Amino acid sequence: MASAAKQSVRPDRAGRTAESLSRKLPRWAALLGPALFAVALYLPSLGNPLVWDDELHVPLAREMTVGEAFGNAGGEYRRPLVLLSYLAQWKAGAGADAALHAVNVLLHSGNAMLLALLLLNMGLPTEVAACAALLFAAHPLQSGSVAYVSGRTDLLAAAFTMTALIVAQPAPSRTEPASTRVRSTSRSREMCVTLACAACVALAALSKEIGLVAGPLAALFVYYRIRRGRPASLLTAIAALMSCACCALWVLPPAALAANLPMSLRLRAAGTAAVTYAGLLVWPSGLHLDRLSPTRGDEALVIALALCALAAALSLRFARAPTLAGLGLLSVLALYLPGSGLIPVAPAIVERFVFTPEQFLYLPLAPLCALLAAALHRYSGNSALLVVTATLALASVPAVLARQREFAGAEQVYRATLAHSSSARACFNLGGLQLDDLRYAEAASSYERCVELSPHDGGARGQLAIAYQKLGRADQARANYRRAIELDDRSPLLWSNFATLDANEGRYGDAREKWQHALALDPSFPPALSALEKLERAMSR
């Protein structure tokens, strides 16, 4: 009887222990703890230089006006907010490499805090909010967005998306019942909330394309609150969707939607992306910037169809009976959609490769971490939640630190990418570094691989010709210049470089014709103008 009595009180003691743990973790600790951990984890990145696209985008932003930032397509997509952030730092005297990295670290820290705040506002326990935010801050997949300055697009999109959701889902009051709060909400407050949510949705979309999901997500959160009998404004949902639609017309390039690809190929790309990202979530190794996953066959098609069926089933179930778990799962699917491959980021290569950078998972990790923390809390209790979270966070530290060391030099970044990916861009950039360092044989090798990966790239052929020219292999240089011009005869640079080869071999007439052709394409092209002037002076002596 005594042992039975002892056993009967254990559940009560466990319940009291869990309640005690919850009381021991105040709200401020749930907000600040993960944020401070994120700062400490990424402090080493402040000593890194600018690499890859940083060297292009940051100097470009420093020279442009606000109007030019909004007009700049940055390739084909418009992402003006990140350019404006670089410009603002430059104007404020904080444009050094360390300051640029510091802003990224602070944004990541702030995003961890925003995630914790959002979960607290949704009524989740403080320990669940804190652990979810800590997992989000620590996962190695986030390193590509935080330690790489150009990854700021994902950081900004995440910040404004979560802010939009927080605005659309205010914290519940502890003193008033829901019915009283609904009646007491003033029209002016509702309008302020609506405008703030719509503005955050627009800012998220102007940061990166994934930010367009902020509008539908805000509407989904409003629907959940209304169906659960909580205060929410239908006007906020409508404004968020309208803001998203307006931004989509301006942000997305026509090529993103007009790519003439069969649905079977799109689904294979989506299945390939799903398999790639599932592996990275469980085992985040071999991280690099320009991930190209070989497009899979029919098994990828089956996986994509299964995911579509799952999304449809979850949506129907949520529409009938919305739950917090259903809201989390739909949030994951919605945030994953832009990187899923259904609308390929690089349609020209989708038959062979799917572009799957880990940065696409930065924002989807937020609801994934929340779901994991909530499931551990519900089915295993506080102790398991804390142990698992601490274990995963600490296990992530070596991988995150190693990634930051990888970003310590441009050549390290390119070589790390090429070790795991068939990236023509990495080959091209690596060859440029080697040319600058007078390592002509290495440059030729890099550009040979680049041409093999991208045989129709005239620019790569032209660079290979330069490497051969520097090595004194004139015949191979000439053959590659000819092939480069066949591929891109509108490039004044190719014509001018080819003319230089002719001039070096004493073919001054051929050189003059090629420089003149370069000037016909671009009358102000400096290398051709300067070379022709020198040639005329030399010939007149």
C-alpha cells in the first residue's frame, strides 16, 4: 500500500515540477536568451572580409541613390531593401566589413527574439518559445544567411514577415475576456494594425521573394484567430493580401512565371529540392553558397506529388478545424514554396540541376523549430525539451564556427563550393582570382572546368582565352576568342581582348578592326578607345 501511495503522487509531483520550471523561466529570458546566444555564436564572422556577391553588391549600393536602389533589378529580381541597408550604413560611416557583418548578426539575433515573441503571443509556454528560438538561432543552415553579407536578404525578409505576423496576432490580454476585447477595439486601432501589417508585408517582399508569403501567412493567422474566437480583424487579412499582390507584380520578373517548362519537370525539381533540404535539415554537412542538386528522375516526381497531396489534405483539415499544429505545418509549407522548385529559380538548367542554396530554408526553419519544441514539450515534458534543445544547440556550434572560418577568404568559399557542387559561377570567380594573382596555369584549369560546366557561356570562353594568352599559348587563345564571339558577338570586351591578341602578334590591321567593332557596340568603351589611340600614335611614328 505504501508503494502504491508513493506511485500515485508521482504524476502530481511531475506536474508541479513542470509548472515550477515554467515559472522559473520569465518572459524576458525567453526573448533575450536565444538572441544573446545568436550574437555570441556569430561574433567570429565580424573579422571576415566581403566575398562572392558581397564584392559586387556592396560597392554598387554605395554609389547609388535611393531611387536607383528601387529601380535596380539586381539580376532580374528586385530586392531594394538590402541595397538601401548597405547605402544607409555607408552614409552613417558604418560601411566597414566588420560593421556589415555586425548588422547581419544583430538581424539574426533580432529574428530569434521575434520568433520567441510570436510564439508567446500565440499562448505557447515560455520554455517552448525559448527553445524554438534557440534552435532557430543555432541551426547550421542559418550560417549561409548570417555569415555572408549578401544573405541579408533572407534576414530582412524574415524580420518583416515575423513582424507582420506579430502585428496581425497581438498578445492576448490577461484581464479581459475575448468578447469584451472584441467590443472595445476601436476603429482607429484596427486601422493602425491593418496599415502596419500591410507595410510589413510590403517590406518583406521588397527584401526577397520569400517575403511575398508574408501576406498569405498573415491572412492565415487572422483566419485562425477568428475561428478560435479570438480578436482579429478581417480588414487586416485583406490588406495583407492586397499588399502582397501589389508587390508581386513589381518584385517578380516576368521570366520567373513565364518559363515554358512542363509540369513534370517542375515536379521533378520540387521533389529534388525536397530530398535535398530534408537531408540538410537532419545532417547539415557540406554547406556551400551555390548548391546545385542534380535533378532526380521519377522518384522525385512521386515525392512532389505526395507533398502536394499532403498540402491539400492539411489545408482542407485546417479549413474545417484550425489547430495550432495545423497552422505551424501550413506555415512551413507556405514558406518552403518559393524554394521548392515548382517555379525554378534557374529554369535554364533545371533539366540537369536544381538551385538549392540553404539560405532558402532560413525562414522555413522558424515554424519547423516551433513545431519540434511544441511536440517535445507536449509528448515528453519540459526535461526532454530542455535536454534535446541544449544538445542540438551545442552540437551545432562546431559546424557554425567552421562555416565562419570558410568565409574568411574568397578563394576558400569558391573551393568549398566546387568541392560539393558543379558551379560554373564558382569556377569563373576562382579563375578571376587566379588571374589577378598571376597564377595563369591554375586560372586556365579553372576556366576549362567552367567551360565544361557551361559550354554556351561566351564570357567564360573569353576568360579561358585570356589565361591561354598569358601562358603564351596563342593558338588556343585565338580558338577560344573565336568561339566566345560566336556565342556572344555583342560583347565589346570580347572584341577588345581579341584585338589585344592580334596586336601582340603584330596583326595591327586585324586589331584595329576589332577595336573599331568594339566601339561600334559601345562608343565609350574605355579599353578600345585607349588601345586605338596608342595604336594610331605608334603607327604614325
